[in-house]
Amino acid sequence: MESESPPMYRYMPRSYSDSGDSSGAFSDCNSDRSGEFPPSPLSGAAASASLHRILLSCAAVDSSDEVIDSLVAELSSPNTDLESLRRAATELRLLAKHNPDNRIRIARAGAVRPLISLLSHQDPILQENGVTALLNLSLCDENKAPIAEAGAIRPLVRALKSGPTAAARENAACALLRLSQLDGLATAIGRAGAIPLLVNLLETGGPRGKKDAATTLYSLCHGSRENKLQAVQHGAVRPLLELMADSESGMVDKAAYVLHALVTTSEGRDAAVQEGGIPVLVEMVEAGTPRQTEIATLALLQICEENSTYRTMVAREGAIPPLVALSQSSDARPKLKTKAEALIELLRKPRSASGRSRGAAE
């Protein structure tokens, strides 16, 4: 993203919706899930004094421009010692966490570039504070474009790959989610290498990491065919289906919406079928919550529309009875009932009736 004339990005307010109503399935990553204070190498009175100053500076509703300017100057100076750098980064992170106005003031004071530079610092505490401060600043829509234009994408992708702590990696994913809401930036983030790292976090992360990965994947993929293909190629479908099949994961809805975004491509449909997705989706239609039933129906409709072999597989899995019940339900939305009826009609077609029966490309 670094160039003599940096690109200008425009924020695009995004509701997480891809045909189905996903407004409750996703929410933007919250600010700063790291510990309140990093471990200090100091001891005794020095540690107490340092902690006391941080508490005092961050306890106020907001902080003066002079204080913020001083912290940014300290962070920017090549002569600042490690402990002072840690303290300045921690204070800026916490000031941005607790007060929306401070986020704007910190960015306007010139903090973005020195914070980005912390992502390449050898000190793991500075790396985590840098990532997390950028996440907190990105919660302000006004700050998204300046962060992107300052060249944050690739350092954040590197932090997603090799951040020193789980919190740093999760916060990097959330910061990329926020930046992906800028018009045209989702594809750029995918090209910077974020997709396979998010798939890996989806597979191997803890509960919070999995949720952050799914939310960010959805944001990156739902409007970008290139990112959808990357996600499929890097194996996103299998862990998504595993999460959908596990009612205890707390991830059924999120995973289902990401899968639905991927099956809008022929490659995604093929992967979903090959990875055993049809039984999972049919089970969701039959026994899922109303939201799960809806998104599973829409995903099955995508899978069946252009492939008679897949239609036969879905019908043999027993999809027609729950779809008929759905189409006749007084609780279902009219649009969903129409989709269910369309899918039933497809499933009842003889194999020879369709001229587009062999997985036509999009």
C-alpha cells in the first residue's frame, strides 16, 4: 500500500447480509481483548510508579491534546528507551480503547505510522500493543482510510501469521476486518496473504480466534470472488462444515454464513459436496434454528441450481420433507418460503429434465 501517492479509500457501511439475514450472526470485533497491562520488567517502586501513571492517564474520560502529542512524540523518537516505548504504546492503546474521541485525536496526532512500525519491533510486548492500538483506532470509521494508506495491511497480515501471542494474532484479524470495510480493500487484504492465515486460525485457534477468523473471512469473501476462490483453495470448507456440525461450538451460524458465501462459486459448491456438506445442510434445515434453517436452505439452493447430480444427492439425503414443512410454515418469512418451494421444485425434477446438469460454471 506504500507509494508516492497513496490510494484513497472510501468507507462502505456493511451489514453482514448475503441473501439471508445475518445481522445477528456477526458483529464487528470489539476493541482490545488483550490484558489490561503488559508484564513489566521493572520491580518494586519503579513498576508501581509506571502502573500508577498509566492508570491515572487512562482513567479520565478523555486526555488532553498535549498528553497525546507527548506520547506520540515519545513513540516516534529514535532515542526513546524500551521501557518508555512500552509505556507510551500501552497508554495510547488504553486511551483509544476507552474513548471514541481519543481515537480520532490520537490518529490526527500522527500515531498511526509509529504504531505500525511497532509491528516489526523485536519486542513482543510492543508488537502486541501496536497491533491492539491499531485495532482500537480502526473502530473509528474516520481512521480506517488513514490506517490503510499508511501501509498497515501487510504488517497486520504478518502479525496475523506470527504475532507473539494469541491475542496479537486475534487482534490483527479484527483490525483487518475493520479495514476490509473500506471500498475495494477486501481484495487487497486477500492478495496480501490474509486468507490462508485466517483459514489456519479457523482450524487451530481458540474459541475467540475461530470467531474472529470466521467474521473476517465473511467480510473478505462475501463481495470478492477472488477471495472466495482463495478460501476454497486453502481448505476453508472442511473446518466450516465441522463447526456447523458441532452444536456446542457456538459457531454454527457464523460458519454457515461463510459457507454460503463460498458456495456462490462453482468451486465452493464442489468442495462443499466433496467434504460431506450435504448431510450437514439437510440436518440444519430439519433441526436448526430459524436462522440456521434459512441459510442452509439458501446454500442448498445454490448447490442444486445447476447440477442434477447434486440435486439427486440432496433429495436422497431426505431434504424434501423438511423443505415442504418449511414452505408451509406460518412462521417462515415469505421470501424464505419462496426459496424453499424453488428448491423443492428442483429436487423433484427428473435427472434428464435439465440441460444444465453438469455443474456449469458461474
